[in-house]
Amino acid sequence: MALKRMALEIGMGTDIRGADSTKAAQRALRDALWRNTLSIARILGQEPEDMKIEVHIGVPRPETVNHDAVLSILPYGTATLNVREGGLEMANDEGTDTTLIAHAAAVVSLDLD
């Protein structure tokens, strides 16, 4: 298999109240994907389902991300998810709640054998 990178899409998502890492990660992945339409697969004689997608998420507490829920955002393709420490968390003035920011990168590749 000779996977070739076709696109790198990046996004940011937040959970303004509640610091839900999964919700912020889903929003970050949506942000990365929803401004684009990738027609490259069909141009190269393949189907969108043939795309291999590596999703990378950065959040303050990686262990709290529900991987299946994040990957459910993808409309097609075969995906893997790598969650690592990153993003940002900021407490409100009272210290009673936090806003969580997640970052996402989606690397889209095709097998061009």
C-alpha cells in the first residue's frame, strides 16, 4: 500500500460550559471538515469511502475523550484517532466552571498503488 497524503484539515472546538473533552473534540473535528469538500478521491478513480483518515485531537485531559463519539463525525473513510495532551482550559472568574478548547487535525490519504 502506498498511502499518499491528499489533505490536511485543521479545526478548533470548544465546550464553553462544562469542560466536556468529547464535545469539544467533536466540534473541532467538525470545524476541520465542514468547510471543505474533497473530490480528490473521485478524480483519482476512487470512492470517498476509500479515504484513510488520521484524526489527531489535542485536549487537556486526553483520557476523557470518547473515541467512538469523535470518529462518528466522519461522513466516510476508514479512520484512526490519536488523542494527546493539548488544547486549553480556562476557568471562569469565580473558579466554578471552565471553558475547554480542543484542536483537531485530519490527515486524509489515499492508496495510490
